Amino acid sequence: MKNHRKNTGQVEALRRQIAQFEGGQAERRPTVVSSGCQPLDRLLPGRGFRRGTLIEWLAVGEGSGAGTLALAAAGAACRDGGMLVVLDRRREFYPPAALYIAVDPQNLIVVRAAGQADNDWVLDQALRSPAVAAVLAWPEKLDGRTFRRLQLAAEESGAVGLFVRSASVRDEPSWADVRLLVEPLPLPAGVESARMRRLRIHLLRYRGTTNGRRVNVDSLDVDIDDETHTMHLVTPLAVATAPRQATRA
């Protein structure tokens, strides 16, 4: 009972904090924001992510780089104002990392809910708030009904929901606007660096308008410098080498 009262108090405090920021929301933000990775922006038919949508980053194993890419996208979504809400139930998020992507610490809320019910409630409420520019979460299970409700919540508020999930859910139904698969790659022979990582991004799905653009390449390799937080294109891959061609709905 004591823990329940504590969790309820934390949830109510979060509700008041979000409501305080909502009162100051006036300016309309751009409808498309960068993915936070320029090579990926060039790959995406819309040159970025649309506000009011959900983006799924499917991670192949630990250290895939999916979380790093999702955080970069969150920073880009907050560039024109708005809050970043991070649901860190596993207590693995490192808040100073958000500062590297130019997120104002006053606009950052990290929620470490003790129970799944509280975590789900915060995720829903954060996506519904017009004061929130981006929500970063690691949801393990999402049934179709819940997924659809979250998609409608983001659509209503204009928030960008960034979900980092295991690649094992790849065959499950999804209401995400964009679905990306991220896998780590070894650095080439002779290149050893503690701060450099190479990963491959597969564009599995892109829903929405393409503005007349076709997806000629649906995978790319990117080097990430963990010290400077920069990303560089390595070599684009032909569609034939990708695990699945991107689909558009």
C-alpha cells in the first residue's frame, strides 16, 4: 500500500509538471523533423519523421545503436521547443546523454515508474500532451489495441513517439509510421577505436506521403562517433541486399 501511494504521488506530480508546460505552448512546430541522422534523412522519402507519429527502432541484439539513433531523433524533435519525456523503467538511461544532443535540461523529464500500469499511463499521457515534442520509450509488449491508442494520442498532440524494441517483434502488427531495423557491424580491419561504432539501418516500412520520391535504397551503413556524437554515411546498400524491401501505405 505504501509503494502504491508513492507511485500515485509521482504520477500526479508528473501530471502537474506537464500541465504547467502545456499552458505555455503557442507556436506551431514544423510538421516534419529530422531523424537526427543526416544520411537517414536522405534515405527517408519524407526527408525526416512527421510529427504526430510513432517511430519504431528494432534492435538486433545488445549495443545495436538503436537507442543512440532514437535519442538523436528525440533531440531533433525538441529543437523547435517542447519537452522530451523518457520512460526509463529499466533504469538504463543516462540523462547527461540528452545534453549532448542539445536538449534543454529544464525540458527533460525522466520517468522511472515502478509498475507497468504506471508506465503505460505515463506513456499515453505524455503522447497526448501538446507540450511534449518527443517521447522516448522501450516498450516490450504492445497489443494492437494499445498500439493504435498510442498512435491516435500522438496524432492528436503532434508529439513524436520513439519506441526502441527488440527485433523479435518484427512480425507483429505495428501502428508505427516508420519502422527501422538496426544491427551492429564490425569495424573494418585495421580500424580500432573505443569511440567509433558502425551500424546498419534497414528501412522496413514508411507510411504516408512520399512527395513523389521513390525508395531506391532501403538500407545504409553509418559510423557513429560516441565522443563527438556525429554520424557519417559509409556505403549505401542496394535494395537486393536488404532483408526486406520497404513498404509504403
